[in-house]
Amino acid sequence: MSLTRRIALPGSSSQRRWLFLAFVVLSVATVLFALTRPNLTPAPEPGPAPSTAPTPQVSVAPSGGPQSGPSTTAPAVEGPDTYGVPRTTDFRRVASAAATAIYTWDTRRASYSEVYSGLRNWWHVLPDRSNPLAVFVQEFEATGINAGTYQYLAGQQAYRSAGVESMVCDSELARVRERPAPWAGLHVCTVSLRVVDQSVSARNSYSTPVSVMINCPPAASAPADHCIMVGFYAMPNRIVY
């Protein structure tokens, strides 16, 4: 065997080791670069910014008198009559008591449903359905409260009271003289009330009218021994003068 085959070329083994180390270093560097490279995936588009508009709040009726809020669905009638409907044939007494009840409530003692139910017990729907409960809801809210405003006023511990200042009925009213009641026993009274709205932060006093329709004997649609309320108007354009 020749000496050239037994003896390796100078530096050949050292070169292989350096090549191997260089390969290892290059591989490690490649892996580290891949792991530390920033994510170039495009970020998702931002959605719409959240609204910063303030939540609307219900305001109390101004000092000029009550105002009606948005119409609401009538709640179910609950519980017994809490307004003490007088059982009498004196239609003036019934009209006076009804007008006072229409403008009386106390958020500290009753819920909106209880107030609604109590007053609803005054309103008797006629057999011909000419005075539906939809009208009752509309006129009740014309006094300045509905479910939403009542909830707000409850937070103010608000309450309303009313007293009769004056009352005119039937032929004392010009419109009734022009257009008399369609049957005997039906009476129309317009009551002027002094109303006081109070809360923990304010007190407001004003006068307001309400027209009340009372049905009494001998009307065929009335009870035999007492009068009942069959409607009222609180909207300014419906008041009878």
C-alpha cells in the first residue's frame, strides 16, 4: 500500500469538522429567525366605535301643567277598587270624586299598575262599546304620566294631589246646550282642579280642567240605584266648556 493512501491529506478532517459546525450553526440560526420573526398577518379591521350618546331620561312635567309622555300598553287590572267609588245617584258628587281620583297618585305607596287599576275601576264600558279602554289609556296618559314617567317619578318619591276649585255640569256648559246628551241620565261635568305635584326636590302647583261623563238612572245602560263614570277627557282639545 502506498504511503499516499495511508496518510490523509493535510487538513481534510479539520475541514469536514468546520463544515459540519457551520451547517449546525446555520440551521440553529435559521430556526431562531423563524421563531422570532414578527407575525405579518394583517390585523382585523376595527369595528365601529361604541356609542357615546347619553341614555335618554324622562323629564318631569313643566310648571305650566302636566304633559303626556309616549303612549304605553295598558297594564292588566290588578286588585280591588282602591279609589272608593261613591255609590250614589248624585252625579255631581260622582263627577267631583272621579275628577279628584284622576289627578291623585303616590309613587311611595302604589305602583303604576295599581294606580292604573284603581282608576280603571271607575271607567265602565258601555254596551255599544262607544267608550273603549283605548280611550281611557289615552286620556289617562294625558294627565302627564305613563309607565315610564311613573317609574322615573318613583325615584323622586313623587306624589300628586288634587282638590276641586269649581264645577259646571250639563246645561251650564255651552257645548252641552248646543249638543245635548244623547240619552236621559247621561251627564257631563267639567271640573276645575287645583293640582299639586311634589317630590323630594320640587313642588309644583297649577290649575287644570277635566271633563267627566256620568251615567245615572233612568239610563238603560246605568245601574238601577247609582251612577257610574263612563268616560273622562283630560286632553286639552277634548275638554267640554
